[in-house]
Amino acid sequence: MLSNTSRLLTYLNAILYVLLGVFLFFMPEQLAPVFAWKVSAFVTMTIGGWCVGNACLAWIAARRWEWGMVYTSLIYLWLFGFTEMGALVFFRDKLVLQHPIAWLYFVTLILNVVTAFVGIYDWLRLRPIREQKGKQVVWWQRAAILVFVLSVGFLGMYDSTNQLGDPGTNAEIFPELMSLFTLRSFGLFYLSLALAAVPLLWEKNLNTMLSHGFAAYGLIVFITAAGFVYLRLFDFAAHPGGLLYFGAYLVVGVPLFFVFLLFGTGTR
């Protein structure tokens, strides 16, 4: 497995993400005006959901800390840090680092990037081996991963490259108009999720797939919860595409719950 330094940094990521996420998730109305860039309360709560979800993922990965079980979770965490920090650098003229919550977001991403660099260095140095024992992945499980990678990857690529005013950016799906900064941040989040799941397309060990889904489950729960809290913003009659926003998370989250009941969460 990777070094104890990588493990400690992953635990620290979990601590900072949960601290940041709790504030953003439970105090979106108060913190939206003082966040790192111009966002609405709904976007603030959703970003809080990302952060709490990241905290769950990082903690589970550090707790289990067996390369064959958690390597895709770590890849997601590393990609998230690199891409979201890249967005901050690209839109640095829009950053407003005045309030402590903005600095906490910035510092958390810096730690995430450091964790990624150390983790990649450890991987190149140690070359941990993926275990192939245990239950094997069957065709329908691999097909579900393929659908996830293609659909979430398309959404991530679209939101990472489109422009304001293009289809899907006019409150047809997400019920508010986003700034380009926010749109790119959302797109890079989805792209990180999709790319991290790509290795699962040829992964043979079912426990690895289950562990990845369980570690990422907090993302589904908290982002969906934010949507229900701000359900009043959705006008499904005028913009039925809003149903896709909930459907995307529920179509993944509800079946996964029953998969965990049937097959477990990836532990032996």
C-alpha cells in the first residue's frame, strides 16, 4: 500500500472537508455572500454536499487503506483536488479570499493537491499490487459502470467546455443561472467522478467496485439532500429537465443501496 504519510494526509483531507462541508451545507444562506466567489445559497449547499461527501470518501479510503480496495477512490480525490484548484487558478480574478470560509476552501484544496502529489509519488515508488481474490465482477455490473462513465463523463465534458447561454445552462436542469466559474467547477467535479471510475471497467474484483461505490455514497446522499432542501426553486412544469437533476442521483443512489444490502460494501 502507499506510505503512512499518504494515509495521514488522506485523513487530514477528511477532517478539513468535513469541517468545510458542515459549514457550507448547514449555513448556505449566511455563507453564500462571503464564499470564495459569487454563488447562490443552493450552490453553496451543493458544494457543501461535495465536501461532506469527499470527507466520507477520504475517511473510508484512509480507514481501509488497501490499494486494491481504495485506489479508484484515491484517484477521484486526487483528480478533484487538481481540477478544482485548476479552476481557482483560471478564475483567480473572480476569487474573493476575505472571509475565513473562503480561505478554508482554498486551504482544503491546497492540502488535497499536496495529498495527490505525495500519493502519486508513492505509487510510482512503491507500485502497490492490486489483489485479485474474492468475488468476480459480472457483466451487468461492468455494464452499469460503463453507463455511469459515459453519462457522467459527457456531463462533465459539457459543463467544462460549454458557454453561458448554451443548452442546459439556462436553468433548464439546474434551477438557477450559474456563473462560468461555477459551471466549470460543477463540470470538473463530474469529470473527476467519471475518470476515477474508468479503471473499474477492467477491474475483476467485485470488492473494489463495492468499496468505490460505498466510499462515494456520501456524495450522492448530501447532494441529493441539498436538492430537496431547495426543491422550491424547481419549476418542473416550465423546465421538466429539472427532473433529470434528481433522477441522475436517485437512479444511481437507490439501486446502490440495494447492491450494498446484497453484496456488502467491499469489506471481507
